[in-house]
Amino acid sequence: EFTKVAADPSIVNLGQGLPDISPPSYVKEELAKVAAVDRLNQYTRGFGHPSLVKALSQVYEQVCGRKIDPLTDILVTVGAYGSLFSTIQALIEEGDEVIIIEPFYDCYEPMVKMAGAKPVFIPLRCKNDGNSASSADWVLDPAELASKFNSKTKAIILNTPHNPIGKVFTQEELQVIADLCIKHDTLCISDEVYEWLVYKGNKHIKIATLPGMWERTVTIGSAGKTYSVTGWKLGWSIGPEYLIKHLQVVHQNTLYTCPTPLQEALAQAFWIDYKRMDDPDCYFYSLSRELESKRDRMAQLLKEAGLKPVVPDGGYFMIVDVSTLNVDLSDVDEKQPYDYKFVKWMIASKKLSAIPLSAFCGPETKKQFEKYIRFCFIKKDSTLDAAEVILKNWNKQTG
Amino acid sequence: KAPNSLSFSLQAKMSRPVQARRLEGIDKNIWVEFVKLAATYSKVNLGQGFPDFPAPGFLTEAFTRALGGGNHMLHQYTRAFGHPPLVKVLAQFFEKLLGRDLDPMTNVMVTVGAYQALFCCFQALVDEGDEVIIIEPFFDCYEPMVKMAGGTPVFVPLRPNPPKDGKLMSSADWQLDPAELASKFSERTKAIVLNSPNNPLGKVFSRGELGLIAELCVKHDVLCISDEVYEWLVYDGKQHIRIASLQGMWDRTVIVGSAGKTFSATGWKVGWVVGPNRLLQHLRTVHQNSVYHCATIAQEAVAQGFQRELMLYGKPESYFVQLPKELQQKRDWLVQSLDGVGMKPIVPEGTYFLVADISQFKSDVPDVPNSDEPYDYRFAKWMVKNKGLAAIPLSAFYSEGHKNNYTNFIRFCFAKEEATLKAANDILQKWKQEKTSS
């Protein structure tokens, strides 16, 4: 429902998670080149265009430090969304339980339900008594997490770096999850679409690289997030053959093959960056540097306006505690959570949009998160300039 | 935890069954095998259905123009249920064709190829215990998709009625038996899948035949999933009739279409559904929980392609006039080729596929009694490995239980350059000579 706001040009849209910055020029150029090649307008290999799966296997072999077979260990899908769908349809069924960490990217719950399984929620909790300055303050309680695992637990969905909080799970935190997966013979579906967007002092760690985890993890990635091309809708699942083969069966019975020209262009872009993975100019690192300064600018502006941002260690979202402003919305429809009401009020009166955090929660935790809203900061300077004007004038108009 | 048990499980895969039951019986796929064979052995590939001639210039130019236009937001998400320019022009186009008003936001949805449109249809409309009627031979994905949705496929065959005057058979000679068709409808029947023009036979269902199906749908309150991806590829002045335009059918039909087939760009994977909102709303639910958005840039280019065709509709420069004209020539060429060597082609009224009877031509590939592989599979595999000519066995398009009903037919794709068809002819001629001289 919030994407309709995007159509209104008078509103500064920091809600929906899509870049309004340009993808790197070489990425656009590669796509322009492929249009001229006839055979690239026809069907390619169903499980992934050969040059793309080859490039992905090279990049991820480098990152994971293990051999990855491009034909059996990788499936290319329509966005990471398609990978989540294929993984869940392939491996989850009626009677299964799937652990979902709240807040969560909103599609996990309906996808688990569509597979006939039961979502079991566990919230990230702020360890500083509600006073959070950083995404690192949000943690899982290990005992609480352990209590969610039982014999019916088929999988846990992990999202690191995390949308919406921006948390980058540490080695220790991943080890706690891994220990439980191994103990309970559970799968791990690891949504790592923001894997390259980690800020100074943080490191993205792949849970699949922890001992005992490769054989029970499907790791999901996204071209849209890697190259700022969300409209290309290409993603991938990487894992051991005996798991990926079931995802391939789902894929061959749902859409069969992904678009060829986009896969070829993506492969070429990957080769360019693969060759410079030791170079700081590699887009995998330069994008996160670019975003870090936007993150810092955004956080500063929000603080000056009297809001309390939770500075993310990764990703391109920032959650903000709006309760400090004490905006009284009690006369508005009470059935809606506070954050929904706040966002609607903010859109109407400040012409600034965001997403209410309770959209990312299960029914039990909506109350816990209803004082937060989510901003997206992968925006060009002029968008952030417009946001700055609104935020600087905020206090002049409140009341 | 005992150190021993921990180190054992470090090596271990999941020890319990890992895949979901919905994958049972749908893991085999003919294309995975035959596409690999063609890639490895074929010199001339008339197997998988895609053109080896280029997509039309106006379409690829639209793609390039969109990229060069400086609007980099075309690289970002568009509207999930279809890029606005595309759904608008599809609505305009189909309004003309169906003779009714269409709302681009609710009567049209864009999908990742017609394949994903079909998936959305079955997932949205078929439930456990539902029966779905499938006409054989059929595009192979219908059966596993029905099964994955928990439905039961019920098959009814097109039966060949050979012409008595010794002329070549036409796809029109393959017909449903009305009584047999009627007997397949029960109170569990949720939907029937219609594919006209039909892959693999090339049959273009007549108004009378469609009327028969429509009557039964209305009588039994059954939905119709109408796969019309080859709607523009009809020959000999025949007309493609849309079943949704028949009495009582609009409200119970979902029409599936394909930019890949319409514009000879199968690799773009842009498809659509057109239908009443009461059905499409459920397809939207499936779509938003499976892929959500389709790639933007291809939708933008296809929209421009359709805008051009809307302006040129019915004129000789229209791609929808030129393409079938070109393909009809290629069809006739291939018919001649096959007839010339003793393979008996069934002349298709539509699509770019042609099925040929190889019973007089199969001496090189002996029958193996009690083989678990149908004869035509073995023939097609032998042919690609030994003659370098790729085609698809007809039993690939039959259900498991009926794969041995028609084992002397193979399907050729003729959406190929003249040079390719010539090369195929050379292989066939050489092969014939080898047979007669040996």
C-alpha cells in the first residue's frame, strides 16, 4: 500500500527500498551491448545462463574459500524474492515450522504460510533498555532462540545484513544459530542480499562458511542490491547440490528460465568486478563507501530534528524511534499501530515518507516496534537535500 | 554435547528427508535432457522451440532506446502487476480483439513469460482434490504444474482421422471425440486447459470445436485456462478464435500470452494474463508471493513494440502479418523436405512446430521390446547423436500413462533461418541416400 506514495512527486520518498541513484555506467553499458546480439534474445539454460553461473561461482569461491560448481550448486532466479520462493517451496511443507527473526522482510511470513508451514517468530531485542544508537544493540536472546527449536523446526531464516534494522550478525551470533541448526538438524535459509553493504568496523560473515553449515544452508544473493539495479530482478541461491537440485525442480515447474540479456549483462559486470576484488575501487566496496556517507548524513539530520535514529552497521535502511517527538495521534483511528498513523501523518504534513516498522513484525510484537519507522538512504544527493530541508524545518512546524 | 557426535554432524547433510512432498513426480523434465543433447551433438537444431532468426529490429531498437534515454529509473522496480505502459497497451490491444472494455490495472497482469502465467493460474485456481482436463498432446509443463498445485490431471486425446484421399495429414485431422470429452467432466472438474494454436501439433481449434468446449465449461461451471501464446502464428488464411469471446466464457477464462512468441524474443521472458478481475485477483496474490516484480526494461521495450503494432494493425507492415507469412513459407519448405525423404509430416495450421510420422523411416533405429523408453525418444536421441539433427519425440507431450500411444512421431521447430532449414534438408537427403544404397 505504501508504494502508491512513490507516484506522488511532491513527496520525498525515503520509504520503498529502491535506489534513485544510477547504477554504475559499465553495468548499463553491458546491457546496451547485449541488445545487439541475436542469440541473447532467445532462451538460455534454465537453471542459469552459463556465463553468469560461472561468474557467480568464481566470485563466491573467492568469498567462501570453497569450490562451488556453477551447474549444480547455483540457481539463478527472478530476484532474491524468487530464490526465497524456490527455496521455501522446495524444502518446506505442511507440518513444518520455520523460525523467522523479527523484524523481518515482509515476504517471509506469507511464503512460509503458502508452503503450508507454521512461522515461529523470535524478536531482536534492544539490549540497552530501549535506548538504541546502533543496530548492534539489537540482539537475539540465546535461551529464547533455543526455546523456539523443536523436532518440527525445518528451517530458520537468517537475514544479514538485516532489513530493516541494518544489523550485521557477528561471528559469535552466527555460531549460536549454527549450533542450534546442527543440534536440531535444521536448515538455514540465509538472505544475504545486502552482503556488500557493510560499514567501517563491520564484516559480513557467511553462515555457510561456519563448520557444519555448508551442507545445510542455502545462501541467497541479489543483483538488484549488488549493482543498484532492482529492476533487473535477478537473484541466486547457492548451496550444496543435494539441496539446490530441489530448488531447480521448483524453478523448472514455475518459470523455467530467467531473461537472457539481463543475465549476460550481469555476468559481464561480475567479471569486471571479480578481476578487481583486491582493489578498493571494486564496486562491491565502493558502493558501501558511498552509502556510508549518506548513512552518516541521514543520521545527523534525524538527530537534529529530535528523532532517534538507530545507526545501521549494514544495508541501506535506518530505523528511527519517533516516540521522542510525542506527536499526539490519539484522535486518529486507534486500531492502527502508532507507526502506521505516524507515517501517514508525516506524509500528509511533512511530505516525507517512510515505512512503519510494524509492517515487518508478527502479530505478537507489533506493540514492541510501533515507535519505529524505516528510512531508505540509497538516494541521490538531491533527494537527501530535499529531506534535509524538511527535517531542518520540522520543529518549526510541529504543534 | 559429546565431541564425537558434534564432529560427526559437522560432515553430515540433513539426516531427515529434505524436500517437500509437492515435488513428488515432477522432478523429471524433458527439456533438461534434450537441450543438453542438442547443445552437445546437434549441427542443426530443430528441437527446442525458439527462433534462430533475429528478433525484429523495431523491438531491439526499443530496448536500446530505453537504455539510452537517460532514465536510469528503468533499472529499478516498476509496478509489480505490470509496467504501466505495457498493461495499458495490452488492454488497448485486447479490447480490440475481444470486443470489450478492459481495465489495465485489474484485467491484465504481466508475468515472467507465459510459463509463469500458467504457474500463477494453477496455483491460484487449482486446489487439492480438483481435477483439471488436459488435452493430449500437450505442452509438457501443464501436468507437473497441476500436480504441484495438488490437483489431478485428467487427460483426453486428440485422435488422428487420416484423410482418405492419400493427401498429407493436417493438424485439423486430429480431433476431440465430443462424447469422450464430455465424459471427462465431473463435479470435481475445476478447469480445462486449452492450447490453441496447439503445441506440438499446430492445430488451430475451429469455432465449432471451441463452441463444444465452451458449452461443457458453462454446463459444468468449469474454468478455462487458455494458452494462446501462438495466437499470431496461423496459416492458410485461418483465423485464431479466442474462446473468451464465446458466449458465457469471458467470466470463466484466463487468457495466457507471450511476448517471446509474439515478437520472436523468447529470452526476454515477458508474458501476460488477461481475464476478469474475479479470477485475476487470485493470480495477483500468487504473483506477489512468488516473484512480485518482473524486470522493467524488457516490459518497456515490449510496450513500445505493441504500440507500433497497434498503429499498424491489419496493415501489411504489421509484424503480426509479416511473421506468419514468413513462417508459412518455412513450414511449406520443411513439409516438402520431410515428405521428400519418406517422413510423413502433419501439416500444421498454426504455431511454428510440425509433427512428422517416422514409421516408414526408422530402419536405422531398431525397436527394443520391453524398453522403458518410448521408441520415439530412442529415435530422437539416436538421430541427434548420429545425424546431428535435433528434434523432440512426440511422447514427451503425453502423460506418463499414455507415452506409448504414439511412438512414431517427432516434432520439428521451423522458426529457423533458410540456411538452417536447408542444412536440415541436406542431412535428411544424405540419410535417405545412405539408407537406399545400403
